[in-house]
Amino acid sequence: MGFFDGKTAIVTGAARGIGRTIAEELAREGADLAICDLDLNWLAETADSIRSIGRKAECIGVNVSDWPGVNEAVTTIVKSMGHVDILVNNAGITKDAFLARMTEENWDAVISVNLKGTFLFTKAVSKPMMKQKSGTIVNIASIIGLIGNAGQCNYAASKAGVIALTKSAAKELASRGIRVNAVAPGFIETKMTETLQEDVRDQMLAAIPMRRFGNPTDVANAVVFLASDAAAYMTGQVLTVSGGMVM
């Protein structure tokens, strides 16, 4: 028996990295998955992994910042899978540059995917969730949305917006039986951090009280908790998974 036996979850940005790990952990706890991304080749690999765990997986190619596409995707998922119980808004991008050099295009692109995409999927799933009077939404924010970071004005603004959206949606939807929370990861071990120069890596680690980078499973475990009945009396909250960088 898992936390999510008989439940269906949507995970955006699930082709690889943190999104894929979240989808796999939800599957291990019994959920069937609708996984969304633009990269259908990598998404197919995530689906194979989920099916190897013994759960259903449907691949949906969708641009999270396009309302007709998002609305159609959620309608298709509800029709084929019967219901949506969990939404994890994970899709996100970075286009870093210092403020004076940041282009309007790079600002708009990051806000569109990270913030607008979270809004659109939340809007789309809220209707079927309100109809069934239950559901949980977990948004992937970032500690950068809490503390800022030089060279990431667009990313910081998008993730701060995700946090504010989380709290506002939680207040609107609580009476309908829907909980909305967020996870704010810190520095997570990825291929990017593996290739950092040693002095840069050491500088980053020095800012983390636990003296290690997190890994995608650390983030996925927090998502599983917030999506489960173990967090049944939590809504509008932001869990930081940062090794103590933000306390």
C-alpha cells in the first residue's frame, strides 16, 4: 500500500532531472502518472521507468505557457484517466544574465514558463478538482525566490511569483478541499554542478550548513509528503529543501 493508491498525478517538466524523479517517487507510492514536457524522447524514457514500477504513464507534449494547449492537455488527461488528484508544477527554465545585460526576451521567456505555466496548469486542474471536492497541488519554487541571486533577476522574480501564487491559490481553494503548497529547493546535484570548477563548487558548498548539495530525491520526498494525507492540515506553505541555506 502506498500513499497514492488509486490516484492520478500530473507532473510538468517530467522528462528528466527533478521532474522525472518526482514522477518516479509518486509512482512508487502508487500513483498513475500523466507526465508533461516538450521533450518527448526523454519523456518516453520517464514513462518507461514509471511503467517498470508497475504504474500507468501517459505522455503529454505541451507548452506550459500556452493556455489552449494546457487546457486541452488537462481535459484529455481527465477523460482518459478519470480524475486528477495531484498536480506538481515543476516545469521551469533559466536564462541568466546580469540585470543591465538581460534582454526583454529572456525576461519574458522565464516568466512565461516558470510563473505563467504554473498559473495555467493550476487554473486548468482547479475545475475538475473543485468538482470532486479534493486535490493537492505542489509547486516547485526555489530558494532564489526567497533570497534573490545576482544574475538571476528573471528567475528570482518568477519563483517569488510562484510562492505568492501558491499562497493566494491556497486561500481560494481551501474551502473546496484543495491544498496548495510549494517546495523551494536549494543547490541540487545535477550535471551542471558536477562540471563546476572546484573553487566555485567549494564556494557554493561553504554557503550550505550541511556541506553537501541536495539531490533530486531530496526534493521528490518533500513533494510526496506535501501531496500525501500526512500533510492533510497543511496548505499555503513553502518547504525549503536547501541543507540549511534558508532557515
